[in-house]
Amino acid sequence: MAEKTFTTKTVPPKKSVVDDKLKPTAEMHILVGGPYKDVNGEEHRYGHTALRIKTDKSDKTYDFGRYGEVTGMFGESGDGILRVWTSFGLYIRGENALGRKTTDFVYAIFDSQANQANKYFDGLIAAGSELKGKSNSSRKVYKLAQSYHALGPNCTTLSMDGAKVAINNIDSGATKFNKPEEVLTFSERLALKAKGGAPRLFLPANLETFLNTANPVKPLRVNVYGSKK
């Protein structure tokens, strides 16, 4: 008796059932904004990093920064404010309005990875408090339990911590790209040295160089928004 050949009615012939079920449908965006000058001519040299997690059911951009009280000799610390945007269009419009270029490194991920990244930020939010007077229909604003500090937690370290929850080796090899001397002033470098240096990559410009040249996880695509003035 001839051996029966297995067939399926749900998957086209010669198409792997495993491949069909394991196709990533979510996206993670590491958004790296460059320096800019404001309307008064003041230069903002440090750039900005945010993280966008997009699925078929939700689209959230996590934007951590010094959006509250600022302290320290160089303004290097202050309230840890997390803005969670549900409209990416409004977030990037605000970045463009500053006159900065934002480079968007897009990675394909599974819904389970996206859910874990969202849960990471949910945990930070649960430990903080919402600033309802600053929230609106397109974004929620939270004061986190942890304060902001230039060496971390800052916009880059918090974004990458969230990214690592989704893709655990996303920053593998990034340490050697930690080159603050490329951005910081002489006095800031002296202050950094006095603190023993930075234990991890913490500047957006250094992160962008790493993602462009040495990231072991290749992006699905790279988008560019706005242009440097």
C-alpha cells in the first residue's frame, strides 16, 4: 500500500506552516534626534532618543526627558518625565518643528516582544504618577519614581532598556561606541571624569553611530524625518 502524502487545506502547497506562523507583524522604532538651535539661537547639542512600539492594536511612542524641574550645575538632572504618545504624527511633528533631523531605525518584532516592551514601560508608569494637567488625548504625561540624570536614566538609556526587553542583544557591542568626548564640552568631560566616567552608552549621537555601523541586529528599514537647520 502506497504511503499517504500529508496535505493541508490552510497553507498553500510548498509553504512552511512554521514560517507562516512566525512572521513578525509588529515593529519597534528607535528614534534618534539630532542637535538643533532654538529660535533664540541657543544650541541644543545632545540630541534625543525615543522608542516607538507599534502593533496592529496599539501605537505608542515613549519619550523620556527633562520635561519638568531641572537641577544640577549643568542642568544634568531633574524630574524624570515620561510622555507616552498615541499619535506618532504629533510626536514627530514636534521634533520636526525644532529643526532637528530624526533617524528612525525600524526593527520587525513579534507581538509577544512588543507586549513585553509595553509592559516594561507600564511598570515604570505604575510606580510613578500621571501629570493630568499636562496630559491630553494624544499623549499621557507621567512623573516617574526615578529621576532623570544625563548619565542615566536618560532618554537614551531608558529607551534602550525598553528596546532590550523586546530584542535582548539590540545593544550588543555598543560599549566601545561610548565616546562622550565627541559631544560634551571640556568642562562637562572633566565633570564626567570626576564621577568615574559613564558605565554605558548614554548619548544619542553615539547611539546613532552604533546603530548605523555595528548593530548586530539589522533594521528592517531606516526612515529619516526632518532635516538639520
